[in-house]
Amino acid sequence: MARQPRLKYEEMLRTVGAMLDEEGYQLAVLEVWPQGVVLQSTSRAGEAEGYQAGRRELPLSEIVEASRQRTTLRGQGPPTEQTKPPLRFEWILRVIGAELDRQGQSRYQLTVSREGVTVEGAEGYRQIFGAAKLTRLIHEAMRRRTPPPT
């Protein structure tokens, strides 16, 4: 039996965040654990108020493949200005994933919007990441990946 690859939550949620950005989501409720992600309820830009919440399962294998595809594209686009944090789910969920990796718990539920993220862990963890804290975390992550000027 082939062993399932393991992604850190940082890369897993970064990839799921990019999917949410591409599909135009404005709000998502995610169940996250090492084997994958379930989108329990979502709202997309421009959808009518009577939108019916859905459920979409993203197994780890699908997230790993999407991550591989995205990794090959990184750095191929034009350089972007890095002074202002992007309000993309890819960045928001990347920094949340890094925080979850530090916690070491196995299962989380996230309520995600561009204004904030609420995280509840199976072992009693609860954290609210407001816009100011998300901006700070994204700035810190951007500084870590940008080489210092020479």
C-alpha cells in the first residue's frame, strides 16, 4: 500500500486558499485535518442571497497535486510590489496554516473571510485572527521570503 504524502498545514491551506481565490469565494467554513479539507459552507462573489450552502471534500491527494502544479508556476510571473499585503485567501490561509503547524493539533474548523479567521481546534484551541493580526502575520511572512537588499 502506497504511503499518503504529508503536507504541512501551511502549504495545504495555502493551496486551498488559492483555489478559493480562483473560484471567487468571499466566505468559507473549512474542516481541516492531515488527510484533507472539507468546505462545509461557502459564499461566492456575486451570488444571490438565497445561495444554498454546499459541501466539497478535498482529499489530501488532490491538494498535493494542486500544490505541485502551483509550485511549478511560482516565480514565473512578473515581479510584484511587496509593500502591501495581498488580501488573498492564499496568503491569509498560508499564515494561518503556519500558526496551526506550530500548535501541533490534528483537526481544526476555520471560518474564513478576508476580514478575519476564527479557528477552533479539536483539543480546545480557539483563536480569532482579526484583520490587523492577519496583516501583521502576512507582513512577517513576506519579510521572511524576501531577501534583504545588498
